[in-house]
Amino acid sequence: MSDSNWSKSEPMAGRFPHLWRSPRTPEQFREDLGLTEAEFGRKHRRGKAARLAELQLHEDQLALTETAEELGRARPLLANLSKIGDVAPNLLDARAFRIADAESAQAAYRLATISLRPEARVEDHELEAVLDDLKDVCRDELDRDILRESICTCVKPVPDTELGKRHKMTRQSVAERRHKLINRLVDLSGRRPIASLLDFIIGRIDHRTGEPCLHADDPFVRIALLGIDSDSLSAQDVVAVGIWLASDRGNDPKPRGFRREGELLRIR
């Protein structure tokens, strides 16, 4: 605030708002900020200009840090919004686009990572972050097929025998790989991106029917039920893993998964 717009009867805190709000402001500065400018002048009679310059330096540093933090939060938002532009030209239309393929599934997932309260920000389950974690545990084509068709599926799982024939392995070898993959997937829930995804999905589970369920018209269910024709892991895999992990009731050695029942997904 310029000196010309400053009343000498007002506390110095209004002149240096960042310093006043910061919990890291030294007590010696905080004492000055509680004074009016007249009181400040009497206290620093011989060094008022120097003291004001010192306060202004710290104020500017805090303002710069705050601006940098705001930009840091804004960049992921803008990056995700720009990637949604392929399926919706604006946020109003983004509410209504149909989830019909991998591209629209990815756009819908990105919208789900943008939180508007208490402030606009990208949540920890940002797509690339979850995919990175998932790639750590899903290491080859067999893991990918077991993940999609045997573990994180809302339809009847593909038998180990069939997966074994496809990958020229024994049924027992596939079963062992599935067991190890399940353990790795469960361990993922302790990582921040997956934990955030779990919180998001658990918040969408309906408990009013007596048995926890997800509704088929939920965008995440639509994503999970889409057919996947990509060799690489995708938003559909991320959502399917999240829904599977969200079926954990806490008293079983592993999540039970959801099964489709008409217009609902119910825990198996």
C-alpha cells in the first residue's frame, strides 16, 4: 500500500499483510505490525526508514513465495483442463459428454481429479501419478491380462487355464502370478495417489440399500465397464483397480471386487 493511501492511525499490519498472516514472522516484526504508524515512528525515531525497508523486503519475499505457490497449484489444473479440450470445448459441455471410448474415459477421469473445494486444485489421484504406481506392479503382458480379466473385473473372471493357454504357461503358474499381483496391488493402497483415488471412489459408494454398491450410471462405473483394446495401461485400468480396492471390507485377506447386478455394482 502506498504511503499516500495509508492512514497513520491504522495498524502497520494492514501495510504488510503477508508478514501479519505468516506464522513464521519473527516476534520483533510482529510487535511492530501491531503499532500504528505514529507509534511505529516514535519507536524507531532514528531508524524508521531502515526498519520500513527491512519490513518491506520480508513482505515482498513472502508475497513472491505466495505467488509461486499459487502458480504451482494452477499449472496442474491448466494442464488437465487443456487435455480435456479434445472431447469438450468448455466445462459446461464437459458435464454432458458421453463416456464411450478411451479418449472420453481419460477426459472424464481428469475431470474427477479436479477439486473445487476448498479451492480449485488437482488431487493426488492425478492420472499420470496413479499410472506410474500401477506400472510399478503390473510389469508385463501377463500381469496386465490378469489385472484386467481376472482380478479387477466386474464380470465373470477369465479362468487361469484360459490365461495360461494364451501366454503358454501352466494354470498353476498363472495362479501364482495372480496371487503375487494381488499382494502388490493391495500394497499400492498405501501410496498417496492410490489412497486419494480410494477416498474418491469410497465417497461414491451407496450404502442406503443395506449392501454397499455403485450405480451403473456413475461415470467411474461407465469407465470401468468400457472394453479395453489398448496394450498399455489406461484410465480404465486405473478406475478398475480403484473400484476393486474400494471393495475391501477389512475382514478379508484381499478385496472382494464388485459384480454387476442390473443397474448396480455390488460387492461380491
